[in-house]
Amino acid sequence: MKSIVNPLTLRLPKKIQLYDGETVSLNDNDIKNERNFCLKVPPTYVNSVASSLIKIGFKKPSLAFKMGEKYSLSKVVLFPWELHIRIYDNGCIYSHIEIYRKYIQHLLGYTFPYLEGTFSLISNIHEAELTYKNIKLKKILEYKTFSLKSPRLLLPWKPLFMLSAVIAGVSLGKHIQRKFSGWT
């Protein structure tokens, strides 16, 4: 168990102007929906973007659920926060911040879209554009700030899993022993 509190402050678009001229004010649900915003790179650059991210320390996450992406990469940005980036064949890149996957809290929904940092990171690799529901953004007019608080106590899942496996193995062994102890 690890006791640590590293809050993380994120700014996400609250009011945007699209290239078609429409101005959109977003509610909290729209802001927090990772799939509303996509960083786009040309599909021909998907492999080079992924390679560049790997060169700066991103890795394939273990035990990640596939969602149709070509690449799934993650990196700890501020312990215990991890940036998870999914890159699709069509050049669409989605990203979110989550609790580092070594801990049980990773499975408990501590995730949040991460646009500014990912846009800055990807833009250093290749020209990218930000879209909202597949329409190119002209500019962000207003931001909303969110402060993510990390859990006070982080529970590593591997030792708990191993302990559970040992207990289950001992119980199974005792059951088998009782079952077959009458045979002679």
C-alpha cells in the first residue's frame, strides 16, 4: 500500500468555435466524454507518431482493453497519474489520464480526457488538428478547470491477486485432500 496525494489540474474546452462557424457551449458530460474530442493526424503518419511516442517513454500497457485502436500506449506523467493514448488507423487519437495501472484504483473509474498535454505532445511530433464530433475546431473560446485528486491510499493489485491465488490454491488442495482421503 502506498500513501500519496498528487492532485492534477486539467483544463478542458468549455466553449468552442468550429470551422463551420458554429459556437458550441459544452456541459460537463460533453466535456468529460473522451470520444467527443479527437486529435487528428494524417493516417499515413500513425506509425511514425506511435514510434515517436515509444522513443520518449510510452509503452504498451499490460492488461488493456482493446477498443479497435492500432496502438495503445501509456506513460506515467505525475505519479500516480498515467497518460493513456489510443491511436486509430484513421489518424484519430484519443487520450485520457488515469490512475497508474499497477493499482486497483485504476479499475475504479479514475479517468479523465486529456487534451492540452496530448495536443502539445503530438504537435511536437507531427502537425495535428483537434476535432469535436468530427468537425475541425477553429478555436477554444473558454476552458473549464478540473482538479483530480489521487486516492489517499493506493492498493497494488499484484500482491492482492497473488494472496487470493494462494488462498484459493490452499482451499482447493484441502478440498481435494478431503475428497480423496477415504480412498485406499
